[in-house]
Amino acid sequence: MITQTSAVAFRQNLGEMLNLVQYRHDSVVINKDGKPVAALVDARLFERIRRMQGRFDALCQRIEAGFSSVPEADGMAEIEAAIAADREEQSKLASR
């Protein structure tokens, strides 16, 4: 479960928030001025995120190297066309 709280409420209820994360394996999103600025997550989940971040960064580098000869405008146009096609397909499926 994900709990949302303000920075002030988080500070006032730190012990309770830690218990939510430690014992229930919940996550807490901390908002400041109504916008999410941080998250408190279980240490095991954080480790998984760190491992995945490394793999994601390596994948991004491989993709970037593979498309280095494609002009950015062409790449963005292709991405936008793929998104439009997917949205159209989803719209057709939803209307059935």
C-alpha cells in the first residue's frame, strides 16, 4: 500500500511511518506544497530499485549508441507516430 502524507505530518509521525514501512512493507510518499518530493520505502525494495536502475542505465546507453546516427527530430517523429497509433488502437478496443 502507498500512503501519501505532507512533510509536516511525516515529521510529526516519523515513528508510525517507519513502522508502516518496516512491518507492513508499505511505502510513504512525502508531499511538500502538494507535490511529491520524496518516498520512504522498504530497504529490500530500495535495493531492488538500485539494481534495476543500473540495468536501466546500461540499456539506455545501448539504445543511445544504436540510434546515434538517427537525427533527433526523426527519432521523436517516429516515437510520436507510434504513440498515436497505439492510442488509436486502444480507442478502437475500448469502443467495442
